[in-house]
Amino acid sequence: MTVHSILIAARRAALLTCLCLTTLPGAAQASGKVAAKSRPPPAPAFLYAQSEAAMAFADDLAARRDLDPAWVRDQVGQAQRLPQVSRLMAPAPRGTPKNWAAYRARFIEPVRLRAGQRFWEDHRETLSRAEAEFGVPASLIVGVIGVETLWGQHTGNFRVIDALTTLAFDFPQSHPRASARTEFFRGELEQFLSLTRRTGLDPQTLRGSYAGAMGWPQFMPSSWVKYAIDFDGDGRVDLFNSPADIIGSVAHYFQAFGWQPGMPTHYPVNLSPTADLDTLLAPDILPSFSVASFTAKGALLDGTALEHSGKLALVELENGAAPRSFVAGTDNFYVVTRYNWSSYYAMAVIELGETIQAQMRP
């Protein structure tokens, strides 16, 4: 029996003892007998072998990818529907406030900073090699892995096959983009099964996030296929156990999306009282303004920002009831958001990595 099993058994025994010693009202107390509350048995898990749509998908996938039909049907058929995954994908209620200061505080905090320093110290040489080869700062690589999984400590405990199959066939219809997201996750399920078949990984044992993201960098299956690399030279890609592959793959991802070495991700910006906010915010985080047009609309820059040769975007960060924050995002800021399409996320990984770097020994 494992230690985990022993602990569970001990807890159950303790719980039973507590129940037996509890004073109960009514007839049970008078008779000296304990009336145990009856609980309905848990509903049996729904397996996608029962889904005609899932089985038709499996047959089509096997034909298109030249895979063993029986194997594909077996893998998809063993997947369990996870209602909690569907719930987690439901959109936030309208009007849910955003708060950059609170979001930032979740990541720029002592425990994570210490863990980040240890990771950087342990893998300094690999980070330097990745930065030299791909042009992506070590601080950004460290920041991404730290925000995603606390450098491998929290990689997710959902079976990837269950999460992807649930989202491929039971995506919440209340979502405004349900149809597109359904197609996306069917594509990810296809990539996952093709990847595991090709590499010999067991699709029934791999675990990840509720969205099916895997490993320390939380790559979706399609990202694993396109951007994950063998950076330790052992002949295979391992985003679960190889820090070198993880570091190299994150750097390669950003390079593939157009990272420009030496360009800042953002600049400080202030706004004049007459700033044309509607026009400045219309493109969202897509860099669309030259420095001249940006400043002409009331965005105030200084220093090196005035010498920036590329496009800029006015990035808005809400702070709950407090005044909003703004930065001038560059093309590299936009590249960071290709990892996660959120300006809050991008700022968090940037600032986490830079804060850790500032605390590192030379």
C-alpha cells in the first residue's frame, strides 16, 4: 500500500470514528444506534465510447491520419466526460471587474520570486544558450514558465484525453464562440492522438490543465507539434522532465511568432487631458500607431520611447475601482500575448522575469 493510500485509509477511519461518537437526535439516540446518513451512489462516468459523434470522429481521424482505427476508437472511447471542465470553460459573467494590481500580486510575490531565482541559478547556462540562439531574453523564458506552472510544480492533474474530448464534444453552448472553440478542441484532440501515437507516449496517462495544456510550459498539443524542440540533444522532446527542452521550446515559440531581439516589450506612457482614448484603444493590443501618430493623439512618451521605430499600441490595464494603468506596447509585447491572449498575462510574465533578474547575483 502506498503512503497516499495509507493516509486516505487513516482519514476514513478517523471520519468513521467521529461519526460514531456524534450525539444524534431522536430515535437513534434513544436506542443507542447510530443512524448513518444515506448518500446516493455517484453517477457512473460517461465514456465517449457511448457517443456516436465521438466514434465517428475517431473513424474519420484514423482514415485521414492513417492510424489504426481500433486504437483511435479505443483511446477516444476510454475518455471520460468531465462536467467540471465544461464549467471552467464557461465565460465570466458580464461586468466582472479586472484588477491588474491584484493579478500582478498573485505572481510577483516572495515564494515565486525565490523559486524563480533557484530555477535561474540551476539552469543559467541553458538559459544563456537559448537567449543567444533565439534572441529571446532569459527573463521572459523564466517569467513564462513561472506564471504557467511555478517552474513545474503545478502542471495540472486532469487527464489530457478526458479534458480534450470533453471540450471537443461537450463544450459549453453558452459560450459566445462555442462553435469555433469546439472545432479548435477537436483539432487539439487530433493533434494529441497523432503526437502520442508517433512518440510512444501513453494518451491515457498524460495529465495537464483543464484545457489540455501539457508540461512545464503548458503547451497545447498543436504547439507541442509545431514549436517544441529537443534542446538537450537526447533525441526526443520532453516538456515534462527536461528543463533544457522546456527552456528551448519556450524560446523557439516566441521566435516563431516574430520576436525581435533588442526591442523592448513596452514603454511607460501618460495621457494628456485631451487624449483621444477612443481612437487609441480601438486597435486593442495590436500595435497600429507610429510614434508621431501616437503622440499626436495625446499619448505622452519620453526618453528612448520617442526613438522607437516600430508601431505602438495603447495597452489598458484596469485596476478595479482605482484608476486604470496604461503602457505603450510594442510588437514584442504583442508577441508575448500570442502565448496567452491577455495583456494582463503578458505584463505578469514580463514583470515576474524582470523582477527575478534584478535580484539575481551577477
